[in-house]
Amino acid sequence: MPSRPRVTLLGPQRLRPTLADALRGRAPEGPIATITAGWQEREGDDQELDQHLEGRTVNLALYRRAEAVFQRDPELARAHRERQERMRRAQELYALRLACAMDCAYALPRRTDEEDPLGAERQDAIEAIRTLDAGHLERVRRIQREFEERWQPHARDAVAAERAELGAILRNVRALAGAGGRVAVLLNRLRLFGVAELLGQGAPVAAWSAGAMALSERVVLFHDNPPQGPGHAEVLDAGLGLCAGIVPLPHARRRLDLGDRVRVALFARRFAPAAALAMEDGARIEWAGRPEGAGTGIRELRAEGDVAPLEGAA
């Protein structure tokens, strides 16, 4: 990709849509490409999104295109399933090791130590988690590389035909809007068709929820109180890397216990130097290689355990 597109990250859009306002100054007229692949079978149920953007949308239909590719190329479909199974097993093993490391890290700061209340032991525990995260991310990247090198999906006829169509669409749109849904599905489809490489230099990108997560350097799944029991944030995969240095946290107020200073501090220190950004309804931040200003409605999880408005970029 010749240069990174200008990106706007938004808070969730279902209850408080702000996408049209965000694109009004950047793409005042002309078609807007949309990505709703994270909705899977509901990918085409985009009438509200199209209405919000005044009938200007062109859905890239990445989920439907991927299903068509797998039907036309059973060999690639089989290889893709095998890759996904390898990644699933890697995630399970990582989660087992992570649970033990996280339990230790949570327990340490709740104990008192007159000489060193936060101390070296706690820092060592955090470093152990960071090492575990980095090792898992490299393992996932290796699985991805092996798949790409062996099967070269972009060179296969079924994928190449779809990429040619997508390239023609993206050359003629004024912006790209990426919705939420299942982030793993969304990221897989973006990667299968190399959408980041197809983007033109001038077309701005706006994304929210899972779409915002997919644009970051690493995708982090998070929920402090999931239905199945206590949760720990997990590194899932490398993102597209269009927004370096942040961990987007859509619906953070609902998914994270932001009043627990120990949990907030651990999250912030674990993913530093990336900034962990809580993005609720109405949140907005502009990105052009770095954040431009403090944004609107963006709060940052701090290493001290508090959650405060994001300060302006230097």
C-alpha cells in the first residue's frame, strides 16, 4: 500500500450513529464502500446503514465473496479450515497459560508489603504476561505466514477474480466504512482479499466496534465478566496495523470493570506503550499516523489505575 489512509475511529453506532457526521467533511459526495462481513450471514442486512449514509453505500460483500471462493476452490477452503483449527488450538493453549499468569498478577497488588507495595514481584508478573502475549502473537503470525507462503491465496484464480472486482470498486469510492460483528471473521475476510492493499491513497476510512479493533496492530478480546465465568483479556491476532499504538476498547463500560483500579492498571501496563482507549457511544478520534488531538469522548486506561480523558497528542 503506497501510504496509510486517513482513519477515523468511532464509538459503537447502533444507538448513536455518528458515521455520517464523521464522513461529511472528508467525503461530502459520491459512493461509500462498506464492510459488514463481521455480521456473517446478516452481511446484507445493511439497510439502516445505507439509509444513514443517504443511499450512498456499496457493500463489498466480503463474507459472501469468501463463501463463493471456497465453493469454487475446495483445496483452498480445506487449507483455510486447517489453518483456523491450528489457530483455535493455539488460542486454547495460550488461554490456559494466561489464566494462571493473570490470577497471579491480580493477587499480588492486593497483598500489602510495607517495603515495596507495588514492587518488583508485580512488575515481574506483568512482564511474564507480556512475554506470553508476545509469544502467542508470534505463533499466530507464523501460522498465517505458513498459510500465505504455501497457498498464495491472492494468486489463485477464485481469489484473484474477486480482488479484481474489489479493486475496481475501491478505486471509485470516496470513503470506506467498516462495521462491527465478529472480529475474527471480519479480519479473516479482510486478509483473504488483501483489502488494506487495495485501498487508494485518498480514500478516508471510518471504522467502529470490531472494525476499529481490526485496524489496530493487535486485536485484543476483552470481557471482565463473561457468562462462562471470570474473564481475562486475550490477544487474538495481529490486526491490519493502520492505527499503531492503540488498543481500541468498544463498549468498555459494559465489558470492563473500570472501577477496579487493580484491573485497570494491569490492563494499561500489560499493553503499554500502546494506549488502551475506552470508546463508548459518540466517541471519535482522527488518525493519520498518530492521533490528531484528544478526540471526542475517548478515555484512556492509565497505569495508575484510573480512567481519564485522552490527552492531546504531542
